[in-house]
Amino acid sequence: MALNQTTDATFKKDVLDSTTPVLVDFWAEWCGPCRMLLPILEEIAPAMANKVKIVKINIDENPEIPSKHGVRSVPTMILFKNGEAVASKVGLNPKNTLISWIESNI
């Protein structure tokens, strides 16, 4: 399953205005751990589709939003609920850790 992408231009509509919690994966093409995280997120997304929406934003192509949210390294995941950042996680984490983290913050 391909994950939805968001951009600096669509972030407000895709994330901040969402009535469903949104997990944003800040990533870069050159980032090895980011590429390793992708299949984990693709596996989690359908199983958690009724609880959280997962979207990706490429930090190199969209520098405004990562800067605004203090992203200093990738991969960084920020969970947004009702338009507010409620939790963040940096680095590559195992699937079970990510699921527990998401569930405890939504």
C-alpha cells in the first residue's frame, strides 16, 4: 500500500484540518533509516486506518513545514490530533513499538 504524500502547500488541508489523527513521517530520499521505515508504515497503515491516517512529507522538497515543526533529523514522526502536534518520535523503531506509541497518543 502506498502512503499518502503531503507538501508544504497541502499540509494544512491534509493534516491540520483532519478530523482523524494524522501521523506525519518526515523523510528524505537519501536517508537509509527512512527507507527502512517505509515498509513498516505501509504495513501499519491499513491495520490502523480507522484510528489514524499516515502521511509522508519529503523534507528536501518541502522545507517549510519541517522547519516550522522543529524537525532536525530524519526519520521523525509527529502525531497530530485536532490540528496540534501531540507526540513525536525520532529514528527507526520496530513495528510493535510504533503501534504502541501511536495507540497511546491517539
